[in-house]
Amino acid sequence: MDPSSEIILDCPFFRIYSDRRIDRLIGTTTVPASFDASTGVTSKDVVIDGDTGLYVRLYLPDTASRSGDDSKKLPVLVYFHGGGFVTQSAASPVYQRFLNSLAARAGLLVVSVNYRLAPEHPLPTGYEDSLRALRWAVSGSGDPWLSQHGDLGRLFLAGDSAGGNIVHNVAMMAAAEDESAPGARIEGAVLLHAGFGGREPIDGETPEWAAFSEKLWVFACPEAMDGADDPRMNPLAAAAPSLRNLPCKRVLVCAAELDLLRPRDRAYYEALAASGWSGTVEWFESKGQEHVFFLFKPGCDEAVTLMDRLVAFFAGN
């Protein structure tokens, strides 16, 4: 067998080879931005950087004020999709459906970021793209929807799986900048089944899963320091910046009972609560469900309950 054709990671979402090739088994289908009659939400794509192709997909619900009255402007949510840093996109059908629903239910102007993927663009490119998109959104001047309908005094971050990891890292990157930077304006953050890891299994985590997540991390981020104990993958590692520096007022950590990432998400929640951080952190767990179930089973009872909790969080409850 050709050594370059050796499979080093194989899962239902992708297959990775020793020569850094990848077969994306899901996440390559896309749908155009459009008007969604079932929710009344209109979406459109806006290119931020023509050289790199970085773009965002904006979602505007039909409840948006046409009067220019600031008191009726919508909170702005910057969203980072999942996919293990290697697949999915802002144009994926599952994210189009989820964010149409979320924008309509919560009354949000959503900025969904199409960051570049590994291995073609190894991390930290995805983090840098995501921070750039956050800066673009905070400027309020990149698109008329933001300037006319977005309340940038109510800025949120959210993401699922790898996107939940990006939420944490982009927030910490923003916090490291000066006070005029985006981090100074983040009201809240939602981590949905966030993708964290570490070199040694923690309580409730299987050695097999810890090994899988470390291989994926090193594949996505070849420059990683200390494997999966790189602070970007393991925010509880000794070298990681203190969680007390997280630059927002409220955090909602969401997990699924049967998700292999649940132990890491619970550890993150407990560490943030004990860190001396001045904000409020909440835990929300979906019983009997697996990783990012809400994307693929949006009508199930647990997905409906999760959506209700998200709507309440963005409303300040």
C-alpha cells in the first residue's frame, strides 16, 4: 500500500489521509442565500475580502425596523459554523435552516462567517478569518443591513462544535486587543457542543476519543504547541490565558448528554464559573441526544427546547 494513502482518521463526516488529503463526506452541499417564506427571513452573501474569498452570510428577519429608529434595531449575532475545522460552510443547508429559524425566533441580525477550512488553509487561518469578520461586523459600515438594522450595542457570538471553539478563541483574541476592539462590545456568547480537547483524557472522556480529537487538531493546526494541550484546543491547559479575561457579560454553555464532547464542555463551564470572571455562565444540557443533533433533527422535542433557551438568552433572560 502507498503510505500516502493510509487513512489516519475516519468518521461519518470526513476521512483524512497521511499525506494530508481529505475526503469530505458531508458539508460540501450548498444553498444560495434567499428569502425563506416559512420564517420571513431574507439572507444575502457579502464578500469581506475578495483576495481570500472570505465572506459572510447575513440573515435579516422581516421584523427589522424600516424606520431607522435605534430603539427598534436588532441585536447582532456573529455565528461560526462547525465541521471539525475541515468541512461545512456558511452556505450549508443545515446552517441555512437553523439560522433562518434562530433569526426569526430571536429577532436577530445574524452574521454567519464562512471562514477558510483546513487542510487547504491550516489554523490559525480560520481563527484569523473569524476575528476579521467580527471586526467587520462591529464596524457597522460594511453593509447597509448592519448600519440600518443592527444594534451593535447588543453583540453576541455563537457557534457549534468547532465553531464553539472559535467563539472562545475569537473572544480571547479580541480581549487581547485594545479597548476599542470588538471584545469590548460583546454582550454574550453561546458555545453549542463546543470542540475542545486535551492530551490526557478527563473524567468521563474515553482514551479513544481523546486520541481522535488530538489527531484532528494536529491535522487542522500543524503549528500546534504541545498537541491537543495547545491553549486554543484546551483552554484549561496550564499555558492557556486565564478565563477571567473572557470579554463578555454572559455565557451559555450547551451540551448533549450522549455527546463525546460533553465532558470537555462541562469542564469548561466549571472552570469559567470558578475562574473569578465577572460575568454569568449557565449550563444547558439536552438529555438523550448526541452531538449537534439540533442541526439534523430540528423538530424533535429537545431541539425545540434548546431553541427556546437560545431565544431567551438573546433576549437577556
